Amino acid sequence: MTSHPSQSEIPSTDPFALFDKWFAEARLSELNDSNAMALATATAAGAPSVRMVLLKGHGPDLGKGGGFTFYTNAQSRKGQEIRANSQAALLFHWKSLRRQIRIEGLLGEVAPEVANAYFHSRSRDSQLGAVASDQSRPLDERATFLARFAAAEARFAGGEVERPAHWTGFTLTPSAFEFWLDRPNRLHDRRRFERAVDGWSDGLLYP
């Protein structure tokens, strides 16, 4: 007979602290991009879309209630959806650990100085690529994009690359976390945290 834990192995604790613990373990076990997360956004009418982005900052001190930050072209499809509808969701899936974390909340734009600091921490070619790209818009052929990259390279030769005003960051302030831990025979472990007036309430969910 298979033995199963009689108690949840996901503790009732501060969800930011639990995220930190799981994320630190993922950074040791995931071969590539342990900070990769699915970002789900929606239009003003509620039509959803999802894509992978990279987490570039997180913690209880970000924003007004803690948060998770990523960077993008605000003129891209996801950027336009964020402008129209600030509700969003994140999903981390670490297959090596057989764990998932879902995070729901509202997105807000980072301050210009924060976007500048991160933009200039990237490789120069990544900065030039951001200048050259009309992200998500139709492209007639790849040669056009490469020509625009070369033009940006020439424009900023010998100097600092200027961050485009539309290239920015967004921070998701969580209203809810859901932690999922794989167990044999689909007897999985799930705990959901929801923001309350004086902290976080939490409880287990059926798998």
C-alpha cells in the first residue's frame, strides 16, 4: 500500500517567504530560465492571451503591496492589453521540482528611473534590439529588422543607448497566490492565499 502524507507539505505562512524558498530551490534544479513565468493578460473585453516572460525583480517591498516585475515593449500586444486591463496572472512551473505557483493581481508600471536602470543593465545588443523592434507588429521580412538594428547601432555608436519611452516594466501586485505540489496518483497538495485587510488568509484546495 502506498503511503501518503497525512498533513499538507505546503505550510501556512507568508506567501512571499514561501515563494522565496521555492524559487531558491528552483534556481538550483532548473537547467534553464528558472525565472521564466507565463504571463496571462486580457483585452478590455476579456479576450485572454498568454506568453512566457522573465521575472526580473520580486519581493514584499516592491510596489505598494509587494510584487513581481518584468520588462517589455508597452506597444506590444501584451503592453496594449495591460494598458486596457490591468488584471493579470502569472504561472511558474518548475518541472524538476514538480511544483507550480499561480499568482493573480493588478499590474502597475514601474517608475522611469527603474526602467532606465534595468534597461542599461542589459547587454548592448539587447538594448539596440529593443530600439529596433516594433514588437508584435507585422514584419515584411527579417532583413528589415536587421537593417533597423544596424541603423540603431550606427545611431548610438560611441554613446549610451537611449531607452525608448515605450520600453518599460510592470509590477504585478498579488491579490492571491496558489501553491501546487505534485503527489502520486494525483493526490496533489494545493494551498491558496488571498490578501486580507491585515495580511493573508489561506486554506487548502482539493487537487
